[in-house]
Amino acid sequence: MSPTILITGAAGHVGRQVAALLAQQGHSLRLMGRQPERIAPLATATAVHGDYANPASLDAAFAGVQTAFVVSGYAEPGERAKLHRNAFEAAARAGVGHVVYLSFQGASPDSRFPMSRDHYQSEQYLQATGVPYTAVRDNLYLDLLPEMFDAQGIVRGPAAEGTTAFVARDDAARVAATLLASPPSGSGRLDVTGPEALTLAEAAQRLAVLTGCPLRYEAETSAAGRAWRSQLGAPAWEVDTWVGSYEAIAAGELSTVSNIVLAVTQQFPQTLETYFAAKPHLLDVLRRSKAG
């Protein structure tokens, strides 16, 4: 049996896909979650409890593993980075050989996107542990794109004419799984993107062709976007995060196209059309908007 690989956030979208890919290859897995009963069973895997907010649970989860996939959690920026630090420090105490951390493209201390600043701080915490690591800086996932449109088929935000190199979550999962199975020597950061960068207007037009729905992008100012978003009852930090994500697009933080998917997995990244052709159900939300 191969050395054990730990997957945190194993009940989530990316963690679940990475675990399934590694299980198909016969790897011994430990799947961690706050509610392990929600983790899909796999023949080569054991589900365990682990919570970033509970270091004792992390010590038990990380003990004896060779490589670990640390999925980013959900919390207010700043607090979230501290939760990630708990996981990284547990990996160091356990003597983990390599950590693959799920980061975000554009991670920087001066990013417009609060979560990108938080990812940068998380990467600094990880580097400080001395554990060899790879920060996979995924771009926005293609499957999130249909959810950006409102009931009128409009995606609105202060993204201006900025472009985004949307990546298929499947491709991102393959990158992470490959790195976990065969960790690189040393540490590094990899931008994981799709094959092209699109404006939101271009993405809307191409989704309109696929769905037959009149979809469009409507640019707005940050102040206007913040105003209507604040009326939905979300906490201020979530509003800042939403506005900041569009401002990051406008600033070009998500525009760089990389060759990492091909270089790591030996497979070309999926285009918008090939991805949704394989997963047409993801477009149902847009078709329901048209029907309504």
C-alpha cells in the first residue's frame, strides 16, 4: 500500500474530486472533515474528524501521513488565515513531507480581493513552518459562472473590461491529485487556469449561445454594487469580498493564462464549451431563468 495521503475538506467539491481521483489510482487515503459522516466512502480511504479550529483534532488527522491537501476554509479574512495556520502547523508537527495548499490566483498583500490577501497571508504562514509545499493558485471555477447571473440573465459587477482565465474544477482537481501522488521537490506556487481569458461580456455571450438565453454583462461602479449587495442582509465582510472579487477582475489579477494544467496532468485544460457540453446540467439555472 502506498504512503497515506490526507485530504482535508473531503466533503467539499474539490476535496471530493481529488480523493476520488487518488482512490482510482489505489492510494491509501485519510479523508478529513468536521462531519466525517458526510464524506463519500471510498475503498482505499478512512474518514476522520478534523477541524481547523481544533488543533488537537488536527494532530490526530495529520499523524503518519506523507502528503496532505489543505483545502481553504470559509471564514472572515484574517481569521481564515489563522485557521489555515493551525493546519500547517499540525502538518509540521506530524512531519508531513509535502503540503498542497488550495490557494487562489492573484494572491497578494495588495490584491483588490480580500480573500486573495488572506490566501497570501496563509501562504506566508505555510512557508514559515518549513514544510515543503505547493500553493495551487486556482482561477475562478467554470461551474460558478452560471451562478453569477441573476434571474433576468444579467451578471452585474465592477469588473469593467477585465478578463478571467476560468478553469474547470475537474482540471484543478487533477492538478492537485497529481501533485499529491508525486510531490515536487522543494516549494512553489502554481497558477492553475483554463486555456483562455474572457471578459464577463464574452462569457455571457458564449453561454447565451449554449443555452439560447439572452444573457449579458452589465458593468457597474463599486459603490453601486456595494449598495445593492448590502441590502441583501450579508455581513459587511462578505459584501467587501463580493465587490473585491470583481475589482480584482477589473485590475487584471485573474487574466494570466498558464500552461500548468497541461504541464502537470499531460491533458489540455477544458474550454468553456467543452466543459459545459460534458456537464449540461450546470446550465439549468440559466434555462430556468429564461422559463421564469
